[in-house]
Amino acid sequence: MNNNLSNVNTYELGDLDLTPEQILSYWTPERKQNAIDIEEFLEPEVGLVEGENAVTTDPKEADLSQRPFEAGGKLFFTLDNKDFVGSASIVGQSNILLTAAHCIQDSKTGDIADNFLFSRCYTGELSSEDITFKKVVLKENWVKEKSRRWDYAFAVLSKNSNVKPLQYAVNTDLINKTVNAFGYPGNFFEGAQMVFINGSVSKSGNNLWRLPGNKMLTGCSGGPWVLEDNETVVGLNGASTTLKTPNVLLSPIFDSEFESLYQYTESLAKESE
């Protein structure tokens, strides 16, 4: 079901998806291992401003017992009868998840994925918890404009996570700010371990933040950018040509549009409690 409100699209997954029990049964260890990176099928962003080779650390394995990494996980979903993966995190409150819009909806066809499963602190064999989705919420602009400017989405989870959620900030000047960006890129540990990079943010064209020197590739998108306080999410791993060749990692800018989307999602989450 699609309800449009103030440039927000809400998708009730009850008519599209399997029951939570069926989803948990569907995602066997083998299916998780064989799921592919969604970015392989995305159109590249055009008109980006390339820039300096800034100092960004090589990806390192994250300590899943520590903040902010314990709030992150791997995202599994099905689109057009294919199984895909991305990254995500618990943000704002314990039943709200933040990820990239392209991990929710095909920007070309408008099709919504289903079979969503968030495996928090996924390690290839185990995870701290596996949670399904109730609803997904994203900007209508994502489909209309096909722009990475709108490449963020929220999900209302079917139950509360056991982890303390990360918080978020909007309208933050990130130029020269240091962030940890993390997720599950397939070019490290075959996507079976969460990794992170640490780097200094600059600004790109197309209203995006950028982390030059990135070496994380496909699979990391949807994972958060967190300030050095290890609690505040200020961006996320978006999709671009940089997720196919190492160089620059991009994030949409979190502004009042992001804030309004979260507030709307929060109202839906309260209704679901």
C-alpha cells in the first residue's frame, strides 16, 4: 500500500512480503552467502566533482562489541527474484533502521524490494539478532529524480532491537570533520565482516558529502557515517561509480528533508508499538 504525504512514500509490507517467520526461514546461511551486492545494477552518478586524494584509512575489521559498530549490521532483501545485500544501522529509536534508498527501491522501475532481514553484527555465520521489516519510508524524489541526493530511507522494524540506537544530526557542516564510515563491502572478508574507514569529509557536486581515498566497494552502501563521538550519524554510504572503483565515497547531505522523513517514520513506529 502506498500513501503519499509531503513528498514521502510509505510502503506497508504486509501485502508484499512474507511473514516474519517465513522470512527468517528463507534466509538460510547459504542464501545469505550467495546474495549479491545491489550496487552492481545501479546507474552511475554523473557530474560529480572529483578531488584530492585525502588521507583515509584502509578498511579495518570493526569491533562489534563497541560503539558505534554494535548498532550496525548487514541488510538482506529480494528484488526481481534476486537476493541482494547492503548495510544499515539502528538510528533514532530501537525499532527504526536507516539505510540507502537504493537498498529499498529500484530507482529505474520503482519496484519495492521485499523479504527484508536486518542481521545486526553479522559475522558470516552468526548475528546478534535478526529482525524483519514492517514498513519502509523514502522520499518520492528518489524515484522522480534518480539522484543520490535522496539516497536515504528508513524502515520500521517488526520488533525493537536490543541495542541502544545511534542518534543523528542534520544541517551539520562536515567539511574537515572526521567520521567513521562502516558497512559490509564485498572486497573485504568477502562481505562477511563489518569494516570501517576513518577519514576527513569534503564537499562534492550534486549536493553530496565525500570521503576521498575510500577503498570500500559494493556492499557497504547504507552503512552510516558517524562522528568521533561514536554516537552521531551525519551521513551514509551512498551509491556511485566510487563503489565500483576505489577513490571517493559519497553521502547525501542530511538536512530538513532528512529530518522530516525521520519524524514521519517515528510517528509510524509509534503507531506500530
